[in-house]
Amino acid sequence: MFTLAEVASLNDIQPTYRILKPWWDVFMDYLAVVMLMVAIFAGTMQLTKDQVVCLPVLPAPVSSKAHATPGNADVTTNIPKMESATDQDQDGRMTNEISFGASAVTPDIPLRAAYPRADSTVPNQEAKKEKKDPTGRKTNLDFQQYVFINQMCYHLALPWYSKYFPYLALIHTIILMVSSNFWFKYPKTCSKVEHFVSILGKCFESPWTTKALSETACEDSEENKQRITGAQTLPKHVSTSSDEGSPSASTPMINKTGFKFSAEKPVIEVPSMTILDKKDGEQAKALFEKVRKFRAHVEDSDLIYKLYVVQTVIKTAKFIFILCYTANFVNAISFEHVCKPKVEHLTGYEVFECTHNMAYMLKKLLISYISIICVYGFICLYTLFWLFRIPLKEYSFEKVREESSFSDIPDVKNDFAFLLHMVDQYDQLYSKRFGVFLSEVSENKLREISLNHEWTFEKLRQHVSRNAQDKQELHLFMLSGVPDAVFDLTDLDVLKLELIPEAKLPAKISQMTNLQELHLCHCPAKVEQTAFSFLRDHLRCLHVKFTDVAEIPAWVYLLKNLRELYLIGNLNSENNKMIGLESLRELRHLKILHVKSNLTKVPSNITDVAPHLTKLVIHNDGTKLLVLNSLKKMMNVAELELQNCELERIPHAIFSLSNLQELDLKSNNIRTIEEIISFQHLKRLTCLKLWHNKIVTIPPSITHVKNLESLYFSNNKLESLPVAVFSLQKLRCLDVSYNNISMIPIEIGLLQNLQHLHITGNKVDVLPKQLFKCVKLRTLNLGQNCITSLPEKIGQLSQLTQLELKGNCLDRLPAQLGQCRLLKKSGLVVEDHLFDTLPLEVKEALNQDINIPFANGI
């Protein structure tokens, strides 16, 4: 057996789920409990007291003339047989039972009136004895026969509904109870409901919710302040009464946020609460993230809504079904029944008159049950009306947006919307407080408060450093915003903002009068109008690193006093129409444009800044740059870098740049440079960098480029240096490192202005004496070659400050190194054992900061 508590547990839910149960669900739960009690009470009564009592219907009276009929002969002969089959003790006991039974039924079944002369066939002696016994009609049946008849007629005479009504009611009630709460038990919806209730409770109790609503509701209202002052006396009274009569005392979450919350709300919402502690701030941030993920997860489906509709339809159909078949059986429950069990051969009687002692009780319980079912059904119909009256898969926070400053609270849909509609039936304050965590404005405000609380002026000052240009620099990385205290660093020169998606530059930036360089790395910063005016007039250098072109702030193209612009990101030809580089025409003072991207052609819009652009750098990250015709229009460009553009030859458009002074074609696929003769028209070209290519030979025509001062051919495939190179009298820097050169021509002595020579990583084994005629050499890198000896004439290079010899086949160093007065040990790159071969006084001289010249030399 089971107890009432065990059956009622089917209707139990977690206490925190009660906020999702509207009044009709709560009412139906109570009705289900009442129906359950009715079913159990009826079942208990039926199991303990339900019985049927039956008496035989005696044969009809017969006249004396009919004694000889066969039928009467059978009846008269049957009765003596019955008497002869029972002894005196049994007969006496039977007589007592019959007397009791007859007296019990005489009010309802007038046997004496129906058969007034039934005893005329009995002998006179028995008639006399009958007069002395208690009144009643003798049936000649023993006790076992009565028990047998009662059991037979209980199953044959009673309607089936009288016997099974309690069990049917119990089954129906259990089905209704399970249907009411199935959406709380089904795994795919239970997890979402549990997560929603958990988040909702935390949002309701969060100090940030109270602060956000209080600043919105009563920030500047004098009337609210007076109301708050008067309401401060309420908490004591309410806190004592809520312990006694609060209907939500069994719910942990609601116990904290029920009446106590509404009474204490004025006290909590005092505007003096302006700063959250760190723990509350972190919890609020975590709640924003949880709400965002939960919304993305729940808005994708409407399973909860469909399941609730289905279970409501099932309950409604169940109500109609119960009402239809139950109403027909109300009149079938009767106290009197006629039973014909067809056991005449056992009892001698064909018809029995029976009474059902539980008939009146069952009928009243059935009427009560039908009444409760009707109420239950009408509530189900109302629920269906509510489900389809308004679109429950859409929820609007319009009212909350009107009452608060958070006008960006989005509307939600599907299961998320349905859950909020259900919560509104419990208390609309829950949705209002929940909406705070759907607002980006609210989240940004929280981040701003937490950020300013964490990043104080003193902390920011500790992060300021000096960069390579000896400028004060501050680098902020992966913050939720820009702290307000940053703009109090008025002596800051460089500000770097990296991975700060919600960066805002307020008007306070105008205090930073020294700020001239700004870095925005994946940081689409927004600026106020006053801040923009300041940046437009004062900012000189801007670095923008982005993944998508949309991250480039539109105000970047309006900085009319900008001198340098660095764009690093995806600007391929497919997106050129979206770049918006046509706005570069507003950058009237732009001198340097650096683009690191994956272009297939030089954007024609770059020519908008051609009249004043002096340096153009394109780093193409390995994408082949095909179209360079736009370069012809950039007549004032003095420095041009086309790195990693997969170029195979020197572009002809470059030869039109008459003001070009420096050309850098690093990291391309250039194999031949026969076009180098065309550089003779570029009279101002002084620096040519063709390093990191696949050049095999340098053509003799290079001699026509007479103004070259720097020539870089490192990391190519050169095997020799042509004599024409040494005819460039103005050459000051020659870099042929990491090639296959095996010999340095003696003509190198012609380069009297040569100051830097780099031959590292070749196959040179002998240094010509003419090399040391280049007395202006300051840097001589000879490492990783096959040099076996260093000539003593090395001492002639008096201006030498850096000498690299590491990685050769030397066994000693000449003492004449001491004559290189500007050479220090830090500038001498050589193995330690070779350094130890130097005389002691030379080593001491190299170790000194300032070399002391020797009087007579060494």
C-alpha cells in the first residue's frame, strides 16, 4: 500500500520553481490534491465497508386447486429436501439469521405484504412453531449460502462503476497531477528551467540590479527621497510578520526576495550607493555572461512552450473524457438491485433482492468528484485561452525601457519569452530586474564602474614607461574599457589600446596636451565630439590594427593634421569597395602611409593623398601584388617599400617616381634586375634594397645609378661582385651578406666613402689589402666565412667601431687591433680564445670605455 503523502509527492516540484507557476496551475494543484483525497477516501471505504446484502425472492402464492400441478409439486418437494439436509442445530442458527435478515429488509422489501399466504403449504405444526419465532419469512438457506449469494450478486448486480469508481478517480487524478508538472520533470526542459530559475534568483538579489534601478528610478526625485525617508520604518514590522505568515517561507529564494524585499527596497535604493565592492562587481559581470549564453541557448527553440501547451491540451481532453462518461453513471449507482445469479440448483431460488450499503456515500463522492472536475476543466480552458490569446513566444521589455534609462533592452523570443511571461504571472518585478542584465548599456556601466575602481591614477602611473624614442608610453591590454584616470596623465606622449572592444575617448582626453601618437589594436574606439576636435588638431601618428575593415573607426579619415597612418589588417581586393579609403583625401597633411595587408593591387584611392605623401609602405604578407599603375601618380614619394609582394621583376611604375630617394623590395621573388639601368633617371635615388630575393648576378649597368649611397643585396644567390659596383663613389653602405661570394675584388679600395661593409655568411677566405684603404669604415662584418688570417693593416681602420670575425678559421688576432682607437670589446665579435691571443695591453685598451692611443704603435 502507499500513503497519501507518497501519492501527493507526484505533484511536488522544487520550491524555487514556484515562480513559474501562475495562479491557475497552483489552483489546479490544490484541486488535484482534493480529488486525490476523494479517491483515496472512497477506495478506503470500499475496501473496508463495501458489501451487498441479498435475500431470495419467495415464489408467488398458489391456490389449493393447483396443488397437483407439476410446478408446485417440484417446489414442495424441493423444500423438504432442503430441510432434511440440515440438522436441528443448523436449522436453529439459520432461523436466527433469517429472522435478522428479514427484519433488516422489511422496511424496504415488504415480503409479508407481497406473499401473505406463502405459509399455507407448511404443515400446521410448523405453523404453530412459526408463530412463536421472531417475525420474518423463512427461506431455508444457511449462512454459507448467503455469503455465496452476496458475493455473486456483488459482481453481477452492481454496475461496474460502483465497484471501480475509487480506482478510476485515483488513476485520473495521478494522470492529471503528472501532466501538470511534466515540463518540470522532462530532462530537455528541466535543465533549461533550472538554469533559468537559478539565474533569475541571482539577478533578483544582485546589488547591481538594485543600484541600476535605483539610479534610474529616484536619482533626482525629491518626492522619492521623502518617500524613502518615510519607508525606512517599515522593515522591522514586515520582517516580524513575514516570518509568521509569508506564503513563500518554504522557498529559499523567495524567502529572501518576497515581502522583505518590497519593504526594504526603499532602504536599498538610496542613491548614496555608488560603488560596488570588487566581489559584487565580479558576480555581476559573471551574471551578464551567464544571461548572454542562456539567451543564446534558449532562444533557439520553443520546446518548453510546446510541452506546456501539450500538457494543457492533455488535461483539457482528460477533463472532457471524464465528464462525458462519468455523468452517465451517476444514476446507475443505486441502493437496491435485483440479482439473478442462475444458481437455482444450489440455493433453490432464482431471483434475489440486494442492497448496496455504500451506494449513497459513493453517489455523493461521485457528485463531488464531478464538481471538482468541472472546476478543474474550466481552469484548463482558461489556460488554453491565455496560451493562445497573445503570442507567448515573444516578450517585449517596452514598459521597462520606458521606466528606466536602459532603452537598449532587447525583446526576446521562443522559450526565453515564454518563461518571462510565466514569471510575470507570479511577479512582474522579476522580469524588470532581469531585464537589467540584458542591457548592454547596463553592462557597460558596470564595467566602467569596476574598471575605474580597479585602475586608479597611481596604478596607471606605475605602468607608464619610456619607449625607444624616449617618449612616455602607456600600453593598456584586454580591458573592458579605458579607465577615466588615463586622461589625467597629461604628460603622456604615446597611448596604446589593445583588445579593448568598448573603448571610448571622452572629452577629458583634451587634457593630454602632449599626446601625439595613438595605437588602436583591435580596438574600434568611439570618440565624443570634443575629443574628436582635440585629436583632429593634435594627433600626429595613428596605428590601427584590425581583423575586419569595419573595425577602422570612421573618424580616422577625418584627422586633418595627421602625419603618419599605419593600417594593419585585411584589405584584399574583394573588400576594396568597403574600405572607404576615398576618405583619405581629408588627410591633407599625411606624410607617411603604412599598409600591411594582402592586396592584389594598390588601391587607387591612395592617390588621394599623393600630392603630399612622402613615404608609402606596403607589406603584403605573401599575396602577389599585380597592379601597380597607381604608383605613377605619387610623384612626391621619397620612400617606397614593397615587401613580401611576390614580385618577380622591378615594377616599371617605379621608374616614374622622380623624387624617389629610397626603394625597398625586400622578400620578393626577383631573379633578375636588368631594369636597374632605368634607375639612372631617378637622380635622387640614394638607397636601393633588394635583399631577401633570388638575384644571381648584379648587372654592370648599375654603374649608371651614380647617386647610390646604400646598396643591400643580402640573402640572395650572388656568387661574385661585379667591378661596376665599386665605381659607385658615393657608396657608404654595402651589404652582401649570406650569398655565395668567394672573393672580394681588389677594386673595393676605390670606395673611399664606404663606412659599412657586410659580407657575413659567404665563402671568402682572403681579405685583399685594398680593403684597408677604405679608412672611413666603421662597421666591418666578416663572420661565418673561411678567413684564415686577419691582415695587420687592420690597424689602418682608425674609425672602426664594430668588427665581426666569429665563425672563421682564424688562429690568432693581430696586435694592430689596438690601433683601432674607437673599437671596444662590445663591438668586437670574436671567439673568446682568439681574444685571449691579444697582448695584455691591447685587451686592457679594448676593455676601457675610452681607448688611449699608443705613442709608438704596436
